[in-house]
Amino acid sequence: MNTFNPFGFSTVPHILCELGAAKQLGALAAQHFPGARHALIVTDAGFLKTGLVDAPIAGLRAANLEVSIFSDVVADPPEAIVLQAAADARKNNIDLVIGLGGGSSMDVAKLIAVLTAGDQPLGTMYGIGNVKGGRLPLMQVPTTAGTGSEVTPISIVTTGATTKMGVVSPHLYADLAILDAELTVGLPPKVTAATGIDAMVHAIEAYTTRLKKNPLSDMLARQALTLLANNLIPACEDGKNLEARQAMLLGAMLAGQAFSNAPVAAVHALAYPIGGIFHVPHGLSNALVLPHVLRFNVSHAAAHYAELAEIVAPKAQGSIEARSHALIEMMTQIAARVGIETRLRQVGIAESDLDRLADDAMLQTRLLTNNPRELSRDDARAIYAAAL
């Protein structure tokens, strides 16, 4: 008999997974938010330059919506950008927010939607469950298959020179998430690779999380990992492979749904300081520490890793430990095959930086508490040293 702990599960109410769906943005907005008059598209300057925003804008205007664009989003967005965007949205009487971009654009869109709807200061929203009041209608349209931010209730903000804080609240769930791989075709192979591995990390960590592992998240994590493992290399080798890219988007979203309810752990805790201090992209930060954190966890998570090895390394045989190491080896091979950096020194980190990284990682208590094995500062430093 299977027994499991009581659990809750939340996600966005509406999802559309369809090639070309971004062109229907206006019709979808009219269908879901008939009262909306003025939409704000939240994106970054790089994506704006691709021209892929033009068709969605035309669709919104055809549906009689006024359209404004905020394109000052940067990776690891600082508070100042979030506050500026919210002030602009208030001034322009925005009544529909559309995140169109990678994780950072979607994270900023979430916060614009809650900040513009009320007068709660951003500083009081950090942590878990601290957002009060309502929010504006929110649509999310990812242009990378990585963060799963379109279906997560989490927004990460850079609060100091190198520190990040998270806002975690059910208020941040979008009303509608749209997956359209036509928006991802211009992504360089290295970005496709790093964001794809980020999504795989979400699935692996959700499946092995200590406190909130549950049957629904498990199912989503396994399906996510199947889609990602089978399509990451094809998507990297041929960026115009729309079938592989649509599968990657779906996999990243399913992983996002999984870890929203069964939270991530030490891989992310150790990745955040790498991103915060050295400005390494989030997906790559995760990939750099992944095999070393998994090795550390084997003593406490081998049975679950062996189950995931059936998906990622289906030829693996032998004991539970042997199969769990086959998973780790296959994740290492995937990183090497898609050509991303695999050592910390390749992104400018030296041995003299490891103490600072370890100190910062230990501040990520929201994440470390979910790890299958308790992790000390010495453990964190040893993991960074192994990744150097």
C-alpha cells in the first residue's frame, strides 16, 4: 500500500501550449480579460530587438487594447528596475500585465502586477506568504525553456550588490500561461543548453525534496524530465527544431509546476551566490554545482535518484547506488555534450572565492531546508571545491 503525507497543490488556472499561440495574444486577452483596456508588455531589450514582439503587439492592438512596453529588464533584476516599472504602470493606468521573455521578465511582470494594484511596499513582500491585497490580471509568455516562471508563485529580486531575495506568494500565479516555441527559435545553443539543464534541475530537486514531496509533483517531475532529457540535445543541435523546442517549453513548465509545490533545495542554494557575486546566468550556475550536490546527497536520496535514472540513463543497471551514480554521470555528460562550462574556474571563480560562496550559500535557508541531506558550511565549501 502506498502511503503519502497530506499535501496541497496549486498552479495557474489556464495554460495554452500551441505553436503560434503568441500571435493570438489579443484574442486571448479579450477572452480572458474582457474589461482590459491598456496592456503592458514586460520584456528585455535583447528580445525586443528580435522583432518577435511585433506580432503579439499587433494582435493586442487588433483587439482594441492600448499597448505599452517596458523593456529595461536585465538578468537578476534589481529592486530599482522593478519599482520604476511599477511606477510607470501606475502612471499609465495599466490594467493587464504580460510577461514576455525569460525568467527575469516574467518575475518582474509578477511584481508589477501586485505593486500596481495596491500600495504595499516591495520591501514588505519578501519571504513566503507576505503579499497582501490583489493584483492586476497577468499573462505569462516564456521565451526560454528554463525557469518555469510562467507557472511559479516566486519572483527573485537582486536587493544589494550581490544579494537576492524571493517573493513567494500565491498572488504571483499568472491567470494564463502561453507556450509557443516560435518565440524561442533565436536562442543561442548555449542559452538553450543552460536553461534546459536548469529545468532538469527543477525536476530532479522537486522529486527529491525533503518536506513537500507529493504524488502530483512527482508525476509532473518525471514527465518533465522525460521531455527535457529527450529533447535538449536536438534543440541545441538544431535551434529551428520546433518540435524539440515545444517539448522543451512544456517540460520546463511541468518542472515549474512540480517545484512550485515541492520546492528546490541545495543545488539552487549553492547556485544563487555564483549568480549574485559573479553574474553567471542562473541556469549555468545550477549546472556547475549540480553533479557535486547530487553526489553529496546520494547517501540520503539514492532510491529517488535511481528512479530518475530510469528516465535519463535508461541503460543503467546494478544497485540503487550504481543507478543513482549513472544519473549523475549522465547529467555531467549532457552538460559536456551541449558545450556549456562545467567548472567554476571557467566562469572566473578562484579558490580564494570559495569561503565567500560558502558563507552566502548558508544564507539560503528557504532552500536548504528542503535538501534530502543536511548541509553544513563545510559541506558547501567542499562542494564548491569539487566544482572548481
